[in-house]
Amino acid sequence: MSRSTDGGATWSSPVSPSGSPSGLGGQPLVQPNGTVVVPYSANGSSVRAFSSANGGSSWSSTTLIANVSSHGVAGNLRDGEGLPSAEIDGSGKIYVTWQDCRFRSGCPANDIVYATSTNGTTWSAVTRVPIDTTTSGADHFIPGIGIDPATSGATAKIGLYYF
């Protein structure tokens, strides 16, 4: 991770999270207290996060959000297997979403699922977005999430898109 303190005109040398993990799709999110949390895909096998309490000068080791169980979509479409989308609400609660087949018997298709955290280290259980029934046969993948930053909690306005 590199950081800028001048609006992107210059950047620091990269600093790796503790343990030098590998992955892709990291999305830095800044909580109201200044903590930076970066959820990312651990190369499709799991969704993890690391954080910084000092503006990115140093980074924690990674925390497991969840292991990923994903169904390859029809037609060999490039589906972003396990690639998360993340957003933060006005209170600093983090939402991470990805495709996963854990709620479907035999893993025949993916649902969109999510987990949340208020601190970037402790994560909720994985929850299925109830778009349709788990027996529908419909495959849902490549999610994207957006949250109105002026909202939070039970009245948070969340937008979700997917294929």
C-alpha cells in the first residue's frame, strides 16, 4: 500500500501489511476515527482485511472475513470469483459483499452474500441477500455495493448491483 498526504500529487514507498499477504481487489475504507480498513480477496479462496490506525504508515496482519465457496458461472464468463466489493456507512460500519454458493445445496449457483464490521477485525456471520430462493437456479455474481454516507444503521441506504 502507498499513501499520499497531498491529494495524490506524490506517493510514499509501498508498505506491506504484516506477513506480506497476497491477493487482489483491495478497497481502502476510512472510518470516522481515521482507521483505514482494506477488505480484499485472498486470491479467490477467502475474503480478508487488514487495517492501519496511523494513516497507512504501517499495517496490521490480515483478519479472515470468510472463506469463499463459489460456483463457476455458465459459459466460462469471467465472474470475478471471490472478488469483494466494500463500502462504509456514515457511522463507520463496513459492509463487504461477494458471490458465494454456501447457501445452496450442492453449490449449483451463487448468491450475493455479505459480512459487516465496526472495527475491521471482528466480522459478522456471512448473510445471504435474499434476491430469490436458493432453489431458483439463478446465478448471481460480480456484486458492487454503494452506501449513502449520510446514512447508517437501520436506516442506511444501500445500493447493490450484480450480474
